[in-house]
Amino acid sequence: MRPSGPDLVASFAQGVREQGCDVVLIGLCSTDGLYFASGSMGLPGAMFTASHNPAEYNGIKLCKVGAAPVGQDSGLREIRNMIEDGVPAFDGPIGQVRNDDTLAGYAQYLRDLVDISGIRRLKVVVDAGNGMAGYTVPAVLSDEAGLPSLPLDIDAMYFELDGTFPNHEANPIEPANLVDIQARVRESGADIGLAFDGDADRCFVVDENGDVVSPSTLTALIADRELAKHPGSTIIHNLITSKSVPEVVIENGGTPVKTRVGHSFIKGTMAETDAVFGGEHSGHFYFRDFWRADSGMLAAMHALAALGGAPEGTTLSSMLTTYDRYAASGEINTKVDDQAAITAKIEDHYAAQGGVATDHMDGLTVDGGDWWFNVRPSNTEPLLRLNVEAKDNATMEQLRDDVLAMMRGGNR
């Protein structure tokens, strides 16, 4: 829905056709809508999106057949090299083009995966941020795709598709972008709030008090539900999700497997282990039954199914106490000139104290038993990203401040 999208799509499609390939244009869609089309048609896919980035941005998100990821080590490097070297001219016949509206099929597929038709009635605030959830939510959670109505009263916020994002950035990981939905949930007495990013592949949840639910807590909830359907399965989580995630997985008879941060690592490990589900701290949730791809809508539907399936009067906050066990800092970014030197300084400091375990799967993780923190460098900016978790808020805040002091140039 970005202003630059249609022209870029038309040019890309024409270029593909001029290389002798056929094109299926599926029109507007969310990122998980692209994954559905790729998986159900058995075709590679391309989508023009800049997700949660500012309005003037745009880019191409690619996937292989079956929604398999295309990352630096799985195709992007080769594409870059071909572009730099010059793509050879193709002298065969131009490819064909056809249009295919996949929205109704996408909606039905998700409903078949998570049945919420029999839940108790819920009042749900949805903030689409003027992004693609304004297009997909009415099809999946209402009846605009011709599917039966659900027991949901949807309070729609910013459903108008507008690539200039006039109300707020479509990036729910930033607290400022959740202020509107938090206020609406409190004012309206809603049972739950759902906030999507621009391409609707991420979903953040707000409870009935207007408090933001940690993506780690939602990961633990969905893991519990998936293990009930697939006993003994493997669940993937990245290394900066809460300790509550592997704890819940083990308690429910599953096997937790930790990965680096990033969708290509999650999807790769899911394929290797045949994991049924994977979750990230950033609000990405991956499902084996959805071609191991991420879907914010499926995560939202799991939250609705769990809450709506609980006894009358059960609130979301009370239901989630089982899964929300620790105090967390959230991700804090700090600009540093020498990432490696600062990281080494932090590691030496805590190693000298003793009684800690460290690993370098992704940056530096220091685990003190009742607390842990991770410091990892950004791949694109001179930043270090800090995540801290502890048994209680006071310990978390002290640890957070101590590490930040070292990152910012002085020990307290």
C-alpha cells in the first residue's frame, strides 16, 4: 500500500517476463499472504514492502518455493553478484502474466489452522497502523472474504491503507506506537488488543489493562497450545527470549532449541529439527503448518483462541501469569565506536566476578542463574543491543544500569 509500490511491482514483473518467466500477480497482501501464495501454489515469490520502515522506503522481499527464506547465505549474495556482473539478455518469448486473488484462500487456510468459531464472545481492538492488517483482518476475523462470522466484536483503528502512515509508524515494537491502542483498550473495556506492523507479519498483544504482553510470553502461550496438539515436539526460540519459554516447553513435554536472532536461523533450525513452532522476542512467530513461515495473524488467532476458550470472566492478564515469570528490560540500543572492545570489556568484568556462564552464539550472553543479559552488535549500524532479564525488577534494573554504564564509557 506504499505509494511507490505499484510502479515498482509493474517494472519488476515486466523484467521477470522479459527473462522468459511467467508471473502471477496477487495484488495487495501481507507478508504471510505472500508465504501462503508461495506455499499453496508451489512457486517462488516476490513482494514489495518496507515493513515497518518510514513511508519513503521500499524494497523487495523474496522467498523460494514453499515460502523458504532467501537470505545472505541462501540466495541474496548470488543475486547481488548477478546484478553487479550484468544479467544476460534473454532472446526467447516473453513470459505470460495473470492475476490471482488469494485473500479468501489465505483467510480460510488460517481459520482451518486455528479454529476460533466456538469461543466465547470477545471485544477486540485492532490497530492496523494504516498497514496491510487493514486489508487482511476484515477477511480473516470478520466476514469480508465470505467466511462465516466469528464471535468477535472488532474495534478497528487505522484500517485505511495509507503508505504515508498518518497516525503513527507501523512498528509496534516501539512503545510510542502502542499508546493509541493501549488507551482505546482501557477506554472501551476491550478484552484484548492486537497491533500489527506495516506488512502484518508481526503482532503485538495488549491485555485488558492496556499493558503490552511480552512477545516471549506469547511465545510460551503458543508453545503450550502447539504442544497440546503435537505432544513431544520441538519448539524453537531465539537466545534473547525469556527463560520462561524453555521452562514452559519442558514442563509441557516438549524440547526447546535455542537459535541466533533472525528469521533465516529460526526457519533453518525448524527445518533441521522438524520443530512445530518458533518464536522471537521481536514479535515474529513461525509455524510448521504454515510452511515454517512467520504469521502475525496466526499468533493473534492463537491468543484469541486461548482467551476465548477460557471460562467466562477470565482476563488475559490473569491467564498469562503462568507464562510471564521474569522482569525484562526490552532491547536497548547504544551507539558505540568499537563494538568488539566494549563487548570484551563487559565479558572480562563479569568473568572476574565468577559464578557466571558465557556463550557467544550471537554476541555475548552472560548467565548468572537468576539473571542473564545479552549484548550483540547490529549488522547495519554502529550499535550494541542490550537485553536483560532477572527474577525481579530491582535486580534487572541494577544489572541493566551496570552494563549500560560500561557500554557508555564508564563503570559505576
